[in-house]
Amino acid sequence: MKWILVVLMVSTQAFANISKAPVSFNSGANKAIFVDFTRVETTITYNLDNKKVLAETHIEFTASEKGSPLFDVVPSIKTATLNGKHVKITKIADPSKITEYRMVSAEIEAGSHKLMVRNEFDENVDFKGSYVSSAFWMSDLTDRKYLERYIPANLEFDQYQMTLNVKVIGTKKAELHEVFANGIITKNALNDFTIVYPEYFTTSSYFFHMTKKDRFPRSTFNFQSNSGKVVPVIIYAKYAYELKDAVKSTKEVLAELEAKIGAWPHPSLTIYVAGRGGMEHSGATITSLWALQHEICHSYFARGVMPIDGNSGWMDEAIASWRDDGYKSAKLPNFSTTRMSGQSNYKRFTDRKAYTEGANFMAYLNHKLSKQGGLIKFLAHMHNTYSQQNISTQIFKKELEMYSGMDFTADFKKYILGSKSEKNHKHSHAKKNNPYHPQLSAKELKDLL
Ligand SMILES: [Zn+2]
């Protein structure tokens, strides 16, 4: 009985994931198909002698149709096998030419398969002689900047369990390393770790930072959540003098968000206070002291209730920026139209208008929902219903209509989905740099390691 239930749950989950994927498309003789990752294990080896990083990833996946499987990894691939046989992996653009993927050149039948990929990477890796620092720094404002920047991953529509093994080898004089991550960390041996990340994670969820042990000052405490659970919190910082304020600010925002939206949605909270602006992960963030509360809010919307693609990411920044602005109300939006969520279905990053027009649209929804207790009550409902799941704009709209009894079709069409004729869209969103998520230079990112 239990076994049947487990099988049913797994297959429902698998179906749910692939139903959120973009539409498969023709590529030459074969069909390029999106697939459902079921289990992933990656081993990353950092060699202090030759300063190379090698990743070997084993992916178990299910295809729901015949075709050539798509996935992504930005660094070049050394070798790959599919079901034990060597395969070529090619680069391929989506039909709207807004992004690129990797495609296994072999054609497979529907069913379960195994893919192995070996790649090297050097992004955000810093060899310092006797130790190495490395982190999965990410961005949701440019294309292909999630986990795929380092190791093979699926797109945001897919939630799957990943185990990450990390080893530092080479010189016998290697210093002790330590890992900060939003998964369960086990020390296997000296400089040999395993991190098991939660099953609900998508490519944009992971936090990983390894460096020399005890390099950063830190503060740890247990947060007693409304759910009854005790949440372990670790805050580490580049500069010790920021720790005290970071702890105060964290406790303040956790109390605010739990009271307004609901219980903390992740098993733990890891905060690295460093740099300008910040980036959110699921139950983790790298953030400046100034952006800390904005980034923790993202653990509810962005990395708690998660987007399925670039067209859904606007909700995350709109909600967090609406909170930053002080939960405002607006009788009407102060802009005429946007296509924040009306772009190519293959788009993988968030439109920057989300911070401004998006936040203003949330203020408008707050006004429209005033009889129902305002937008915050609706967001609490979304958190209760969809936490640890990924959603589209259409799901948000459908829930909003069911919750309020109002029809928002015209509003979404005008303010969020826009019309295909809106000109110069690509240029208008590319220029603005939001202070919460500024684009950092390669040197700035390396300084954070
Ligand atoms: Zn943000």
C-alpha cells in the first residue's frame, strides 16, 4: 500500500514537472525535447596542484516523448554518455533565439534514461595555493546564470533532488576547507563533503560556497518558527562589524514575514553578508546589509513560491519591491502597459520592469483586494498553497480570481502580458540597473569568494 502510494506520488510529480516545460521543437531530423530530471548526483573535484575543477554529473531522467533530450551547462563538455554509450552534445538555440541549451544528439524513446556529463569550470573559482574558494554565484537578470553556469542542470520548470560531492585534492599541505550550503552537509573525510539538497529545488535554488575553514566571522542562532519547527540560522560575513546588525535585521524581517505571510518555508537559513545588492536562493542569500530584508523576502516569493520560467520571474521582484516600498495601495497603475510576462515562452530571466511597474501593479492589486484584507492576505494564501512549488503568471492570475471573485483578464493583458507590438522592449529593460540586484563585474564576484 505504501509502495503504491510512493509510486503514484513520484509519477504525479514527474508529470507535474514536464507539464510546466516549454514546448518541444523540431531541430533538423530530430525533435528537441524537454525532459524531467528525477535524480542527479554531481562530484566536483578541485585539484590544488593543476588548479583545475572537474565535475562529473549523473542524471536520471524521464522522457515523455521520442526525441533528443535538452538540458543545459554553460562550460564546455569533455565527455558524455547516454545509457552507457558515448554521445555527442551540441549547442542549440530555442525557436525564438532568446536562449541556448545543450542537446544530446542521439534520439531516445519515451521512458527512463541515464546521462553522464563531465565538464570543467573556472567561473567563480579562486585557487590560493594551499586552498581554493568556489561558489555558485547566480543571477536571474541575465540568461543562463543559474546552476548551469557551473554544472549540468535542467530549466526552472523542473524540481529534482541533487546530491553534490565536493573534494579538494592535490598538495599534502592543503588547508582545511568548509562549506556553506542550503542543503544537508556531511563531512566524509578531510576536505571531502557531501551536500544533499531538498527535492523541491530548481536550478535557481542552490547555494554553495566553499573556502578555507574559519575564514569568515559568523553568528548562529535557532529561530523558533510559527510552524513549531526550529530553524537553524547561520550568518557569516566578510566584515565582522556587520554581523550584529545583520542578526538584528534578520530577526526583524523573519518576525514580520511569519506574521504577515506564514511560517518560514525552508529547513534552514544561510546568509552571507558581502558585496553590493544581493542574490536570493531557497533559504539562503548572499547580500549586502542594506538588501538583506529584500533577499530574505525572496525566500517566500522567488525561492519559496518559485517561478517556472523567465515570464514568471516578474512576480518575485514585484512582490519584494512592493514590500520594500511599504505595502502601498494604488487606485490605478501609474504606467500604460508592459510585456513583463508576455515574452517568448523560452525566456529564462526576469524583466527589470518588475521592480518598478511590477511593484506598482502589486500596489494596484492591494487596492483592488481591500475588501478581502489586501494583497498580503492573498500572498499568505499563495504561500500556504504553493510554497516549495513553481508557478506561472497564469496560476497566479487564476488563484487571484478564485480568491477575489473578480476577473483580472483585462488588467493582466494591459499591464503584464502586453501586446506583441510593443516596440523596443529588449532595449528598454536592458539598461536599468536595480540597486537590489546590480550586475557585478567578474572581479567583484571573485572578491566575494
Ligand atoms: Zn529581488
